[in-house]
Amino acid sequence: MLLGCWRRAWIEFADGRRDDKGVVVWLQTERDMVDVRIPEARGDRRDFDGCTSVEDCTFEQLQAVATSDGSCGYTDCTPVVVDGDGRRTTTAEWHTRGHGVCFQPLSAFPEPGLMTWNDDGTVMHERAPSGAYIEEWRLVPGSRQPLTAGNNLYRAGNIAVLVRDRTTPIPRQARLADLMDDYADDRAVLDGLLDCEFSVAERVDGQWTVTASTLPWLEGTRGDVDLH
């Protein structure tokens, strides 16, 4: 039931805040997963004119880059249970720390997810056991075949995600915004922390184009990897 590419329609938090903006994509194969989260507040490619790498960014632009998120790894699920009303549920747990790449060194919501589906399996709700949030996900049509993952490249139908890890060690486990405060005077550390790519590419008329990325200057460009 989880297989394919899902786009988040909205998230609602325990305090009543609701967010239906930005780009949030989750791609799930039989075992492997990747998600990318680009908030509206980060801005778009136009806000990074003249940038071709993190080294070209101002400190304020790096702060905007640091608001994004992405992770990859694998998913474990409990058996699907069908209740008396026909509602299908499972509990999903995502293993990313030590098993894949994480744009944010520290997860904002490390809980498993309580998953339920509508009748045809194209709308899914995810609830945090603590009640911290509920999310609605919608299946991208045609994204359940082909499903592939390998060499930091994930594909579901006409959507793919390319992942490239940072090459420098993380000083400590913290959100990027906090690390930027800690190392505001060390530009080399900042550049190393933020040079981490999660790019969503979509295929239209046989051509793959990056539509969302943790590195915003890549948006609108053609993928430099053969995704076929």
C-alpha cells in the first residue's frame, strides 16, 4: 500500500497550525525510501540568482537552504490490519540514521507513523502516535511502476530523486539552523554542512527536469544523471 510516489497535501500540528504549501515528496519502493521537503519560506530559484554552489551563497541564502529537509533509508511496516469498517491501517517506521543520507542531522519528528488509506489506496493519512501531527498524502498517478532504488538514485514512474551526501563530517547532532549559529564565523564548515543534495526530477516528453531541490539553483535544470 505504501509503494509509489506520494505528495503531501497538508500537515496539521497539535496546536492547530496547518501547512499546505511547499513541496513534500515521499518515494517508497519495496524496502527503500527517500523523502524531500522544501518549505515555501525557503523561496525559489530566483532568490538564488548568481548561485551555482553553496560557496556562492550569502549567509542569509545559506540560512534559507538550511530550512529544507530530506532523508533516505528503508521502511519497516507492521502487517496491515482491516477493522470492522474496512479501514486499513499499519504502523510504519523509517530507518535513516546510519542507513542513508539525512539533510538535517537531527530529525524534527523521529516517531513512527500510524498509516490509514481510503478505499482505493490513493489517499493516505499519517498520524504521529504522540498526536504531534497528522499528514495527508496523495499518490502520484502512474508512480507504482517502475520502482527502483540504487546508487543514491530512486525512481517511481516518472518521478526520481537523486541524493548526494555531504563530504565533511557533522560537528554534532543538531538542526542545521542551530549549527549555523554555532559556526557562523567558519564559512568552510557552513559550506560543508549545506552541500547535500536531494533533487526531485520529473520526466516530461522523455526529458528529466529538476523541479525541487535542497540546492535551489538546480531547480529547472536537466538532470545530469541518466534516469532512464
